[in-house]
Amino acid sequence: MTSIPDITLNNGQTIPQLGFGVFLIEPKDTATAVSRALKAGYRHIDTAEGYGNEAEVGEAIAKSGLDRGEVFVTSKLGNDAHEPDDARRAFDETLKALGTEYVDLFLIHWPLPDRYGGDFVQTWRVLEEVYRDGRARSIGVSNFQPRHLRRLHGEAEIIPAVNQIEVNPHLTQDELRGFCAEHQIAVEAWSPLGRGGVLAEPVIQSIANRAGKTPAQVVLRWHIQRGDIVFPKSVTPARIKENIDIFDFELPATDVEDITLLNKNERTGPDPDKFNGR
């Protein structure tokens, strides 16, 4: 079984650095994909209310034979549930769908600057509530920019443990990652392969040939060595196994730098400063 390193969050909780994402996996395919991931050795599953597959994630975990405490589960608040009472109800529905008494990590999915008067602080206070009562072991945010994080620092009582942002070799996010590191906020990288767009880069293919690994494995290893938490997704059994097989080699510092230099500041997803959740 592959040994996946843990990262310690700012509240003392630990999170596996490599996980399995279920974004854009159809609900009908999710339980099977998660079951395969758990059998392959993944112990960190990342879902969201907006993905529509929390129940299937919970089903796979329940059928895995693993104790609940062995699997780190993340979910995220739906964009239509930022009003405090709505957020409380949505969190209860997440626990019900997952069939669990707690989640290991719960995130505000998007800051939504053009909705709810831009007041994500009131939403964050609901997350603080569920953290204090133990139903979320850690809380964090997703797609937050430095100005959003500064506001939380000024108005909230609890610092986010995590900021889940789009990161890949075409969008290295060094400035935002640096801000998070300065404030002890762990970075999680979504779209870690740039939806496959980075894999054809000659630099990455050359490194992969030299390392005897696939381009995807090289990029995932790049994320790991930069210190980010990463959770690739796939429904293909061979890819699920391939993506976890990245702990038996290490990239030289020069290779890490060469991959980082591929940055184009190009997003595959929405701009957090403009996205309104619809």
C-alpha cells in the first residue's frame, strides 16, 4: 500500500497530501470510482454540494470496510446557500448525504463577490459554528483571493485551515500561494493537470521520459514537492492507480523550477473576482 504523506493544518489536524477528487464525475459513476480509489490506497476524498455526488461518496466509504476515521472527507458549501440559515441547513444536508456525523473539512466553495452583498463573512461564521461543535473537524475556503482572506483575518475569529484554488503549471499562483504560506493557510490545488492541457508540454514530456514516469505523474509530483495538497480525479482504473504511484521518485530542483516556468497565468475555470455562482 502506498504511503501518502500528511500535512498538518493550522489547527493541528492532519490531511493526506494526495487525495481523490470527484468533480464532474456523474453520480451514477461516483460510488464505483471512489471504491476503486479507496482500494488503490487513497484515504482523502474531495466532494462538494455542487457536484451532486455526496451521497455516492458516502455510499462508497460505507461499503469500503474502512473505519470512518481512516478516510479524510472534504465537502463544500453550495453557492445558493450563503445566507446563514441556508448554510446551516445545507451543512446538515451534507452530513445526511454522506451518512456521517462529521466532515474532516468543510469549505466555502466561492467568495461570490456579486451575491449576498459580497458578505462571505456571515457565511464563514456558520462554518465557525460547525467547527466549534465538532461536526467539521477543520474549515476553510476555496477560490479566495488575498483581499478576501484579509477580510476574514480582520473580521473572523478562526483562520481558514485551507484555501482550495486552481493551480497547475500554466497557473502557478505563486503570489497567492505565498500569501497563504505567510498566514499558515494550506493550499489545495484543483485542476492540478490543467484539465490535461499541460501534459503535452515538451518540458514535462522530457522530464517524464527521463524519470520513467507519465507526464501526469510528473506534474502531480511537482505539486507534492511544492507543498500543495492535490486530488486528481479519474474514472479509469489504470489512471486511478497511476495517479497515486508518485512517491517512489523525486524531481530534481531544476525540474521543479523548469515546470514552474511554464506559467502563463491561464485559468481553466472561472475568475473568482467575477464568478457569481451561476
